[in-house]
Amino acid sequence: METSVNPTAHVFGIEFDLTILAMSLLTVIISFGIIFWATRKMTLKPKGKQNFIEYVYEFVQNTIKPNLGEYTPKYSLLMFTFFFFILIANNLGLLVKLESEDYNFWTSPTSTFMVDFTLSLIVAIVVHVEAYLKDYLSPFPMMLPMNILEQFANVLSLALRLFGNIYAGEVVTALIVGFGTKSLIFAPFAFVLNLAWVAFSAFIGCIQAYVFTILSSKYISEKLPEDEDES
């Protein structure tokens, strides 16, 4: 089966995926636009669009609170940003299919491993900033290789989990659409099947945004000092 590829450009010997860059920028614009729209003219008694954005923010807070405890307010905005960005990015590729004979111009940014790896790397940086290298400078220097391996495994698993689910969803969607274009007889069946799959993929996209957020908060919490309330 022939497949289209994303257009690329080379700058100073570095290859840039133009589709992923454009879709990532579009995700940022959509995320910012929704939040900007929902937070204009906020009131003490929320209603309508303000209710929506406050519900999402509180949902993220309640998700990370079991892991972060008293540090929840410190990381609420970061985790909310992760959740909202990934939520939009995961489902963006389900909206339309835009491609030429040779190139694909529309896809979910998170269907590309390097985007997911970058998000995971940001989490890893936050983890190490909070750790102050205490785990690697502990009285047990022989644990150094194990600590490095553990952190690498955390970053890789976080990225692979997100990438695998979103990429697989888009591949199956493309197969269903291709099946529907083979014959008019198959088109109605493919249409119904595609609707069901898109709904399921949207659900999985939301779950993956939730999973990424809760795992990120878990990794960060492992490097934080004990809660002052705990004894």
C-alpha cells in the first residue's frame, strides 16, 4: 500500500518536518485561543465558558493532588498546560484528512515520536531540577547507573505510550478511509466504521492526555521532599 510522507525542509543540514511544525503551531494557537476566550471577563460566580475552563483546571488539580500533595499549587499550571496541549494534539488528526498524491499535510503532532519524546524530556528536566541531583550524589554511589537507567526508562516509556496509541489510531483511520474509496459498495460500511473508530480514538486521545499528566506528576513527586504534614 502506497503511503504519503510529510514534506520536509533542510536548514543548516537539519531536517524539519513541515507538517509536524505546522500542526504543533496550530495546536498551540487552538489551545491558547480556547483558554483566552474562556478566561475573558471572569466573574466570582462562574458561568458558561468560565465554568468549562475551571472544570478542566480543577480536574487536572484533582488528578495530580494524590501524587503531589501540598506541592499541587506549584505544578497545577504546568500539568494543566501538558493536559490541554496533549488533549488538543491527540484529537487534531481526527478532524480531517488533507494530503496530495505524495505528501501528507494534516496529522496529530503526538503521532510523531519526537514530539512525544520532547514532552517527556520536559518532564525529565523538571524532575532533575527538583531532585537537585540528590539521588545521584547519595551515599550509595553504586546506585548511580541504576538511577540513570530508571530515569531514561521513565522518559522513554512516557513517550512511547503516547506515541503508540495516537500513531496506531491514525494508521487504522487511514486504512478505513482507504477501504471506503475502493468501491461504492464498501463506502457506506467504511463510513459507519470510521465514525465509530473516530469516536473511540477521541476517547483514547483523552485517556492518553490524562495518563501522561498523572504519570508526569508521579515522576515529579518522587523527587520532592516529604510533605510537611507527613510524619
